[in-house]
Amino acid sequence: MTSVAAIAKDHCVVLDWTRAMSRRDQTLALSRPALLVKSLFKRGKRHAHFPMQLGQIFPLSLLILGIISSLALFFGKYALDINRVHHRQNLADAAALSAATWRARALNFNAFANRALIAQEVYAAHLTEANGWAAYAKSLAKRGQELAQIFPAAQPAAQTIARLISIDEQLLHQLSELELFARTAPGLGLNDQLASAQYAFLRSADGFGLSAIANEIVQAADSNAFAHVVAGDRFSQSWTSEVTDQAKAQQRKLIWQSLRTQTQTLEPPSPEPEEHDVATRQLAVDHQVEDQIAPIPTLNCIPRSLKQLTGRLVRESALQQLETGWQSNHSLSLHGWRRGRLLPICGDQRESMPIAWAQRQSSHQSGADDMSTPTESAELQDSINWQNGQAKELAQMDSSRFDGYFGAGRLMRIDPQNVRALRHPLRILISVRTGPKQSAGYSFGAAWVFHPDPIHESTSPSSYWLFPNWQARLSVPTKDELLQAEQGAAGR
């Protein structure tokens, strides 16, 4: 039985082998029995026990290939999405930082322009004082020429000096008229040009201007991107150019401080003035008094000290800041001593004879009188304590005004009270959109514009529109800002 089964099995193998062979191979194998037996022995030994497992790895290979392809597509799409998100966020950060930098530059330019406008007023004050001094020198030279009539030998020198001083005074007056007109003429002067540049620069840094800048930045990197400032930007509420009484007082105080650092007064005010005397101190910016001994003996009374043995020459000069501009007074008088009522003993000092005087004004009111108003005169008389009263009245009668002066320019002020925070008052939130509107992606970037000097927070709000130290920094949007930006994006 065993031999029969083995023969049958070998016969089946032979049949399977012969079926797998081609007709040419079958003819060759039948013609050569030895080759046939050898081939049967090898193939039967290799495939005798696994005839039904041929071709089953192909479905498994297809399944594994499909899984690998799906994973590659999934992770590839995820990587592309992450790359788009990072690219869009980089665009948003770049746009926010660029917009904040532009706003910081606008505020720095505004501060520089404000300082330049204040410098224009300081220059007008010094120009007024220089013309007042030139007129005073002319008056003094005229008195010297009259005095030289007593000494004929001194008359040629006195006349030459008087002529030179007169020419100098006229030339300085003409140049001052031209200079003040070039600086303060409406629409043409430097003040209005600075104010126009300030307004244009600040307008370019509002929400609309920064949206254009942010869009240009993202368009340069991605032509399909669009950026804009999220609605609610409050920059336009933080600056103003309106001239109010408080703004005038603040501007006059700044000019007064600028002049005070360059001049020396006989009795300087305290560094921290009270509110009630700020106007008085601003009215008299600078007051100088020179008290000199004159070689004239005192004859009308009995001196009580060495100081009262002779008369005194008193020279006074004051630069006054009025509502309409500037006024410079100079006077020189000979002072003696009052005689007592009961005894012929020298008492208080009094003005005996005015010698020289001058007054010049830079006023932008065309219909204003040459002399000061009674209120201003009373305030000046109480605050300065003039000693040369008669010379001051004569100077008011001879006063002249510049026709080319049209007043100070308007300062652009940054008001931190109208914004949310004092140290970081000018926050910027940028929204960037990429892709088509139907399936657009959004990213948001934030930045702030701030003043980095903490000392200015406790001093005066003028630091924010007078000191050019604004900087820009990137920031992380808060939850409220992200919610506001997402709502705005959904509304579009």
C-alpha cells in the first residue's frame, strides 16, 4: 500500500510539473529521461509540502501600501497646514511690528516738531529782547551825545557812536521783521509748515494709514495675503491740536522754562511753583536789575550809611510774555535818596532822572495798542517791582511793534487720559488673511508703542508729546483682543 501511494503521489507531482512546463520544455524532458528524473527530484523536494500557499502575499502588500500612502498624505497635509499657519503668523507679526514702528516714528517726529515750535517762540523772545536792547543803546547814545555838548572835544566821537548804533538798530529791526515773517507767516512760515507736517505724519499713523502699511508688508511676502488694523484703534483720540486756555498756559510754561535755563534772574522763583502764581511768573520771564553807584554826592539829606553818600544808577531789563506775544523793556535812571519828613535824614531810594529807555513788542494782534493793557501793567508793577517808573512810562510811549510776527504755532499734544493705559497707550492689533474668502485662514499680531522712560510717568503728561523716545515692541494678543479680532474677521 505504501509503495502504491508513493507512486501515485510522484505521479501527481509529475503531472503538476509537466503542466507548468512549456511544450518545448516537455519535449526536451521526454527526450532525456535523466534530466526529467533530476528535475522531478528537485521540484518535488522544494514544493512537495506547500502547493496551496502560492500568491497570498499580494493582498497583504496592497493593504500595507495603502496604509503607508494614507499616512504620508495625512502627515503631508498636516505639515503644509502648519507651514501655512506659521507663515501667516509671521506675516501678522511682521505687519504689527512695522505698523508700530511707523507709529513710534510719527510720535517721535511730533515731539521733535513740538520742540522746534517751542524753539521758534524762544527765538522770537530773544529777537525781541535783542531789538529792545538795540533801541535802549540808541537812546543811551542819544543822551550821551547831548551830554557831550558840554565837552566839545567829545562831540565827534559821541556823534559817530550814535550814528553807528542807529544804523545797527535799523538794520536789526529790518532783519528781525524778515526773520519773524519767515518763521510765523500763516501758510508760508516755518511754524505752519511744521504743523502741517505733524498733522500729515500723525494721520498716516492712524488706523487707515497703518492698515495700508501692514498690507504692503504682507503683500511683499505673499501676494494672496491681506492685512488691516482691527477696528477699535483709538490713536485718533490720543492726540489733538486744539488751542485751549489750559494748552496756552502749558505752552507758556514750557517756553518760560526754556528761557529760564538760559538766563539768570535777581530773585529766581522756586523750582515747584504753586498753581496760583504760575501765570504771574510766566508773565515776567526774566528780570534783571543793576544798581550802580554814581559819583554824585548826596546833598538834599544827611546820609545814614556809606551807601547813601552818593546817588545811584539803576538799570532794569525785563522780557515779558504777554497773551499776544513778547515785550522787552530796558531803562536806566539816576536815583537819589528821599528826605525824611521831620528830620533831614536820608530815607528811601527814589528815581530822580530817567536817562535811557526802550521797549519793543512782538505782537500778533494787528489792532492792539502799543502799550500794555492796564491789567497787564498792574500785574507787572506788582510782580516785578519796577524802580525806574518814569523811564518805563517813557519807554511805553516810544514802543514799537513788529509787523511780521503772527504768533506761535499750534502744538500737537498726546493726551494719555483718552487711552486705556498710561505707559502703553497706543496698542496695535493686526489681522492677516490668506487664501480665498470661502476657506480663508486668519492670524493676528499685536504690538505696542510706548515711552520707555518710567520717570516721565510721575512728572507731566507733556513728556509724551515733547520727548522723542517712543519705541515699538511685539506683544501677545490677549483673549479679549483675539475675540474682538475673530468677530471682526467673521463679519467680513
